[in-house]
Amino acid sequence: MMNRTVGDLVQNHRVVALPPTASARDAAKRMRDEHVASVVVTDPGDHAIGIFTERDLTDRVVADGLDPDATLLTSVMTRCPVTTGLATTVGEALRCMATNTLRHLPVVEDGKVVGLISMRDFVGDELAVIDREKAIMDSLTEVL
């Protein structure tokens, strides 16, 4: 199961992307309409320059009292997001997400965004392996 690749996960996914000049409200509407929890912020060449998530919307826009119509993604997105490739195994992707505390991971090929994976894309067995690995690492850290 852990030998599946990220390419297997995104083969039926569509990338939901917006330019950095889109507003936070544009992103919120797009996430609602596409039933996703994040959008990849891309330049005109489809390169990932940022990511904007539901958490960014609540923490960086709403909680800070910003106007979602006047707030551009470029000012509230997470810049230079961690990315992965299509050939990355599911295990490697999960480890990357756990290490970097990510819920969403853009997938790139030849520098262009071709997909986005989220924690919801993984099955129970895959998550259980990562949980076991984390528990082992935590117990080793306690010994040291």
C-alpha cells in the first residue's frame, strides 16, 4: 500500500489554482464551488508560488479583520510551498507532510503544478504506518 505513488493519487484530480492577484473572497468562493480546502497560487507559467488554505482564510484574513474583497492572495498565502513529484511514494509524501506539518501538498512535474494532495487522499493503513513511525521516533527522543 505504501508503494503507491503520488501520481496514483492525483490521476483523477483537477488542480484548483488562482493567480496571486485573486482576492481572498475569490479563493473562498472557488474552494466552496470546487469542494476543496485549498488553492494553489500560480504564476502565468503554472508554477506554484504559494498555497492558500481554509486555515489561511480564517487565521490570516477573518481573524485579523481584513476585507476579503480587498485582500490579495499574494499577501496572505504561504509562499514557496513545499512540493513533491509524481513518482514520490505515498510513504515519502506522508513523511514530508508530517515533517513539515502540512495538510496539503502541491504536486509538480517539470516545475508546473499538476495536482494537489491532502491528508484526505490517504487510506487508513498508510496513515497507521506514519503514526507508528512517529511514535517510535517520539519514544527514541524521550530516551535521549
